[in-house]
Amino acid sequence: MLRVVVMGVSGCGKSSVGAALSDRLHIPYLDGDDLHPAQNVAKMAAGVALSDLDRWPWLDRVAEVLATQAPVIVGCSALKRSYRDRIRAAAGGAVRFVHLSGSRDQIAARMARRNGHYMPLALLDSQFATLEPPAPDEALTVDITRSTKDLADHIAAVLRGQAE
């Protein structure tokens, strides 16, 4: 069963790429933002960065979705290796991580243009400070300067074993 986590800092395009990838692979996409406990959303909306203790229940929900709803794609920041390890340990099978990588300036510009999201631009620096970019053996890393269509086409090809 395919279990994919589209990961990266807030504003990198997880929702857009995850939805486009879902269309290509014909499996559901779930936005990890919808799995956050209400208190996490309230903290982020107030401009307060989450601690590891805040994140553990959310990461456990992500892993539960991967374990019970595969095949599935989930958008989840998965910023630290320990977070990814926790997801892998409880996901019920192999997990493919796809890291959407971009510069702080590029992502800040994207965040400034989006409406209706609780994650304020003010927390972007804390996201980058927390990020432990995955090693090549841990995730496929793709550069978000490419279009959503190109990213989804490439990621789908890699997941199908048709590209590197």
C-alpha cells in the first residue's frame, strides 16, 4: 500500500502538490492541517510556534491516517527527523516522504499571497529553524521553483518507479 507524506515548511505548496499528486495517482489526499488538535491551530493563529509536545498528538494522527487509510497521501510539515521517525514507526508500513524545498524568500512571498490560512508569516522563521532537511535516503527532495503540474508529474513518475 502506498503511503506518501508531502512535507516541508508552511507555505511550500504541500496542499497544492498533494492534491495534484492525488489526481495523478488516483488515491486520496488529506491535508495534515485538518488533523491538528484545536489548541494547536489556536496557538499558531496567535503566532505561537508549536513545541514538540504540541506536535506529538498531531504526528500520531498523521501516522494513524497512513496506517488505516492507505493508499493515501498526507500533507504534513514533518520538519524533524524525529517527527518522520515517529510517523514511520506507527504508519503500518513503508512511508515515502516527498520534501518540497524552497528558499525562505520564495516561500514568504507565497505565504503573503494566500488568504484564509491560520499560519501567519511571522512563524515562517521558526519553521525554517526547526527544519532538519531529510537526507536523500530518507526522502525525495524537489525544488518548488517548478510548477505544481511539473512537480506532481515528476513525483508521480518517481513513485511509480519511472524516474529518479
